[in-house]
Amino acid sequence: MRHRVGNRKLGRATAPRLALLRNQATDLFRYERIRTTEPKAKELRHLAEHLITLAKRGDLHARRQIIAKLYDVRVANKLVDELGPRFADRAGGYVRLVHLGPRRGDSAPMAQIELVF
């Protein structure tokens, strides 16, 4: 039994799955809202919350940890310089998941994940 073990596999091996989440996290912080499938959004939520918590710290080590997780240094700097102070007084729950219904082509459940202001 796999009680409370691991995360969603998303039909991918480990490296492509982590690359997908890094791409989506980079785009989430760049555009502050993206549209994807529900399982991907639910996995992305955990990574995004962690990165925002690091950005709230704002020190050099946190900045380097964020740069290691995101693909674009400019987005990492935006996260630390703009988004971190925006969420400074918030204890958690930095992202919102909005269910959009099934996708037209294959009926995959879609969701929009966005930053809360």
C-alpha cells in the first residue's frame, strides 16, 4: 500500500515530469495565471507555494534556490523582488485553483491556476 507516499506521475518519467513542473512554475510566475489540466495544476500548486515562501525570505540563499528551480533568472528575480513582498503579510495560500470544466478535444478536466492578490 502506498499511503501518503509520493506525488502524481502525470504519465511521465521523473526527469520529464520535473521539467514540466519547472516550465509551468516559470510561466505561472511570468504571467501570474496559466491554464492547464487539473492534476498538473494540483502538482504545480505545491511547488509554487514553496517557491513563494522562499521568495518571502528574500536572502541570497533563497534567491539561489529559486533560480535552481526556475528556468528564467528574470522570472526568479521578479519572484523575489515583486511577488515576495506582495505576499509578505500572507501566511499561506498564495495560489488559487479555478476549475474550468472538461477540455473540448479529449474531455480532460481543465483548471486555471493563478496567484492570489
